[in-house]
Amino acid sequence: MTEQDWFVTNEGQCEAWEFISPPEMLNQPYRLYRFLTDLEDILTTVADDRLRLQSICPLVRKLLTSSSWLQIVPLHPDPATGWEVSMLYDEPFFPLTVQLVAWAPGVRSPIHNHASWGVVALLSGQENNTFWQRSPTPEFPDRIEQVGDRLLSPGDILCLMPNAIHQVEALGEQPTISFNVYGETDYDQRFEFDLKHNTAHVF
């Protein structure tokens, strides 16, 4: 495992963060419910999204290190869509989503943002993320341009700001599986981008 932390700005710039070792393990496992409690404390006390992500990322590593069950959850991409989601936590009226996501080899997502902070930790396979930034013109106010990419391997964690625009492509011969955490989504600001026509629409 490479175990590299990455941070993607609202402008699509991907920065390497200094790896922070997970807090020392106690005699008992760091279970999902404890992770959720710690996460809620961060959301309550830290308002800035970048600072939130800096606090959340080590907790995600701690959970992955302790919770080997995440590696054996049966999750396979749907042959019809090329992807599949297993929801681990999604409580009504609470702004937090925790899920496992699987992509079939060769499948590429639409270009999109999440309109929320997000953390993606790759568990298996390889996933290339291409990053974009808005580059409007008078004729095309929704125009975007590519600014970089990053290949994720198992152990890598990608932290995304709410307006970071990216596209995911599963590489190799095996499905990619990732552990994803998202905050509250502002659906009026969540867009899918059409590069060919320089347009964006809410989804």
C-alpha cells in the first residue's frame, strides 16, 4: 500500500498532504459507530472544510486499519451500469453519508463535483482521477478545463473540497472498491459537466 494522502482544492489543484499516522490503537477495535461519533464532533466544532478534512483523514485511516471487515464486504459492480454502491450509513436529517463504491474496469464517471466535502479511500484496484476547473467565457459560462490527474492505489486517500470537479476512471483488470465519506450536499450546486458542449446541469 502506498498510503498517501491527497487534497484537492476547489480549483482542482491536487496537493500531497503529509501522511499522518492513525492514532495509536487501543485494545478494542475502532468500530464504525466510534468513527461516526468522532466525525460528528468534528462537524460540530470545525466549520472550515479544509480543516475538517485535515481532521477527518486520520480517522478514516484509523478505521480502515482497524476494520478489516471493510475489505471483505461482498460488493460487485452492476453489469448494467458498471458501478455499485453499498450504503454503510445514511441517517435521515443528518448530513453525513458513508458508503462503499465499486467500479468495473474501464468504466469512467461523468465529470462532476459533489457540492460537499468528501473523502475517498481506495481499498482495492486502481483509480485515475482527472481534475478540472471552471474556465468561463462570455459565450460558455459553464466551460471547464483540465488541470491535472492523480492515480490512486490501495491505501491512498483523496480529500475533496465541495467545488472540486473530477472524473473517475477504473483502471486494470479488477474492479476498484473505495470507502467514501461525504458531508451535507447542496444539491443546487451539484453539477454534471458536458465537456463537448461546455454546459453543466444540476444532478
